[in-house]
Amino acid sequence: MALPDSYVFYQTYVEERLATILDELPVGEALRRAAGYSLMAGGKRIRPVLLLTMYSSLTKRLTCCTCPTASDMDHVDPNPLHAACALEMVHTYSLIHDDLPAMDDDDLRRGRPTLHRVAGEAMAIMAGDALLTTSSLVLAQRYGRHPELATTLTALLSHAALRMVEGQVMDTIPATDKPRTVEYLGTLVDNKTGALLTAALSMAGAIAHSGATTLGHLDDLGRYLGQLFQITDDILDVTGEAGRLGKTPGKDAAQEKLTFVTLLGLQGARERASKTRDAALSILPKLDIDPRFFLGLINFIHDRSY
Amino acid sequence: MALPDSYVFYQTYVEERLATILDELPVGEALRRAAGYSLMAGGKRIRPVLLLTMYSSLTKRLTCCTCPTASDMDHVDPNPLHAACALEMVHTYSLIHDDLPAMDDDDLRRGRPTLHRVAGEAMAIMAGDALLTTSSLVLAQRYGRHPELATTLTALLSHAALRMVEGQVMDTIPATDKPRTVEYLGTLVDNKTGALLTAALSMAGAIAHSGATTLGHLDDLGRYLGQLFQITDDILDVTGEAGRLGKTPGKDAAQEKLTFVTLLGLQGARERASKTRDAALSILPKLDIDPRFFLGLINFIHDRSY
């Protein structure tokens, strides 16, 4: 199954705006180059695309997302693209720090050597710090005409980013010390993977002025997407190819990591993936949106091979 | 020369509020303990004290700083204490990351083993990330009733934190590749040390609704304080004692670091410290404040032995 058509459409806008943010960053060339190496390495951009699509779906309009070169100062309505980029910067910083030798010690990311392999550990630590910092700066500066929204978005993104660190801490506990239960792994995944996906949807909801009921559904959808994404990631670690994955497969089993596959077996993990897909799909009718993009995305994550 | 009397007064309020923020952090005990190890390790708290004192001096009032246990929601005026704590969290994260083996590789900080020595590198990286993230969360949550101020403070703090990373990048360039000039070192120090001190004063100015002229003077004062602080730090690396310093002296010379002492010699550095002190003192009459605290502080930094 291919990605929904509009995916590439939004992905391109995010790429363009991220490049602009990087160009305008008030830092020297060495730091800009290091941050850019990871930030502009492609990737699925799933979180920003999710934010932009949900915003358009909730507001039934595309216009604000289709003029990324104009400053948000020109708009009466805030442009969700800045929030999408801030979110992607938080995600990228987390990948850079997670890949460090002291953490997951990964050599490959998105098909290329990890940042610390090409620029050194010190620069990788600092580039991650700079991207995390810039995410707050972007929200504060780009939503300056909408300070209440800026404050809400900063709170949502910071809270999610903090949960993500907590998830990484849970993940870093030696495998032998972790409770080997689906419940523990579920909480870990809700923090490590679900928090930022939930942030994508709840930030979209905040920009679209959604009410509490909708925001609750968006939270649920984000959590299911996180679970689905991680279960398929665990499955791909067993079944995937290094070239397509862009990272080294087979590491989870080698490190005896706590994953849905090591807990439930390959077949059990596949069944859980299907159940989680169905749970995610069941949210869509509760939202007043055209569900097609999300139907396609949920099925794509479920069926993906990279 | 002793610290000004009111220093300890403000320091205590900051300690108490930081402990509360730590208690309320939505993370598990392992991460809370690691973050708390560094955040509650004492230290001079110079940045938050500077912020609180400048706020009181500019507004001619003490009340908002003297009720840290009350929520800022109870106040018509925003409480500068939250900004002071956010600033200290950014400073603490930077110390944790700077101390890492891949960076300065320091074993001692504030008289105790560095965080990565007691909790491991992975936890030190994550605790730093969590503190940086929490600083944005605190500003967004605690100034929720003043969203324009929250946005301004987030922009000021993020911008300063980004400059600080840039300063650290400049500092990390191998000593042999750095221009060995006072100009280069001055820019490095403005970024690495001056940015957060300037943020302390400009955040105070923002909370106090200061005008552009005052904010300009506060910027200058912050920059001079940063220079003075770093020059005396460089001098203490040669003349200080490990027990009082709380870190290992003599490392700068051993690593052939670019410092004011290695550039100008001990006597030259001392002369530069005195000139910088005088420049800082010359700002005070331009501000409509009782200058006594700042007179004392500037002289204290100039004369300090730890």
C-alpha cells in the first residue's frame, strides 16, 4: 500500500520550511551544518504531516498550509506549519541523542551514518540541544501574534517532549531489570513514541480551536498510532532489510531488548498490530473529518516494510 | 568581600521553588533523582538571583518575590520566580552536558562527582534534556495568565540558550584551530556565559515592563557581567583551590585552552577584570534603581576566590 497522495504534498512543505528555519538560525556554520545533517536527512516526517493534515481536516481548509513562504504575520489565522516544524525538530533531536554511544549506540540512521559518527559525540550532543532549544524559539517567535496559542503549543510540545525523555529513560533500564510485561512496554511506548504523535494531533486541535471532546479523541488516536508504529517497528527489526530500513536490523534480539516481538513472538506481535490498527480506525468516525487520509496512513503504518 | 545580604534571601526562595518544580515533574523517580542531583546541588544561583533582584529594583517592590509558595494564578502581576527557576534549569542542563566525557570530561562539579560519574552518561544526557525541556514547560504553564509575557520570556530564554550552545561549540573547537585573539574569545564568552546572564536581566526587564532604553542597558550589563565572570573564572583556574572551587583547577593550562589568562597572562587578565568591572559599574547610574546590590555583586565577582 502506498502513502496517501497528500502525504508528499505536506512533506515537501515541511522540508522547505525546515530548510528556511535552519538558514535563519542565529548560530555559526559548524553547528548549522551538524543540525542540518540530521534535520534535512529526509525521513518520513510523519509527525508534521499528521499535524498539518489533521489541522486541514478539522478546519476544512487547506489555504494556511499552502503558503509556507509567507510569514505568519501576514495571516489572521496562525499557520500550523511552524508548529509542525517545531515538532519535527524535537523528534530529530531525540534521534540524535538516542543514537549516541552512551545510549543506543547506532551507526546508521535514515540510511546514512549517524551524526556522532560523522561530526563526533560532542557536536551530536550540542546539535541535539540546539534543535530542542530552537523548537521553543520557533513557537515563541512564529506565533507572536497569537500569544495564547503560542503558550498552549509550547506547553503541549514541552510536556510531550518530557514524556518522551521519560520513555527513553524507561527504555534505557537494563533489559534484565525491566518488568517483562505488555503493560510496562505499553506505558514505555506511550511515552517514548506516543507522546510526540499525540502532540502532533493535539497541537493541530489547539490551532484549529477544537473542543475538549475532539481533543480527547485526538489523544486516543495519537496513542494508538504510537503503539501501532512501535509494534511494526519491532516486527521490522526481525523481518526488515538494512537497505530499506536505513538502520541495522536484528539488534533488538541481539540485545535482548524488551519489544512486542520478544514478549509476544512474531505472530503475537502481528495480531496486536492488527488489533491496534482497528482501535485507531474506530476513532475516525468520532471526528468530524474526511477520514480518507488517516485510513490510508493507519493502514500504511500497519503494512509498512521500512 | 561578602555577598550582598539580600543574595541569600533570594537564593533560598529559588531553592525552595526548584524543589517544588522537581517534585511536581511528570516523570519517574529515576529521572527525577538524576535531574535533582544536579539541580539541587547548591551552586551560587547567580542567574536567578540576578533576575529577581533586577525585577525588584526596576519595580521598586519586593512583594511578588516574597510569596513563592502561592501560585502565580493568585497574582495580578506575574511572579518573576518562575522565570528565575526556568533560567536556572537551562544553566544546570548546560553544566550537565558540558561535563560529559565527550565534552569537557569533568569529574567534579560543585564539590561533588558530576552526574555522569554517579548515574552514567546516558542518564546525564537525558536528565539534561529533561531540564531544558522543563524550562519551557514552566514558562508556558506558570505564565498562562500572561500569555504575551510567556511568549516573550520563552523567546528570550530560548534565544539565549541557543547562543549558549553556539558558545559551547566555539569552545569545543580544538585549541590549535581557534583564533588566539581576545576578540574571538570575547565573542565566545558573550555566547557561552554572557547570553544567560543577559537573559536574566532582560527577562526581569520584560516582567517589569521596561522600555527599550532600559532593556538596552540591561543587555550591556549582562554582557559585562559575563565577561567579568569568565575572566575571574579563568584566573581562579590558576589561583584557586579544588576544595573551595568545587572543581579541578589547573585544567585550562594542562589542556592549552584559550582563556584570558593563557592569552593575556595572569596580570593582564587581572587588569582586564578590573576594566570590565568598571564598565559594568558605569551602567548602574543609567538605570533607575537602587544600585547597592549590583555594586556589591560586581565587586564580589571581581574579588571572588571560588
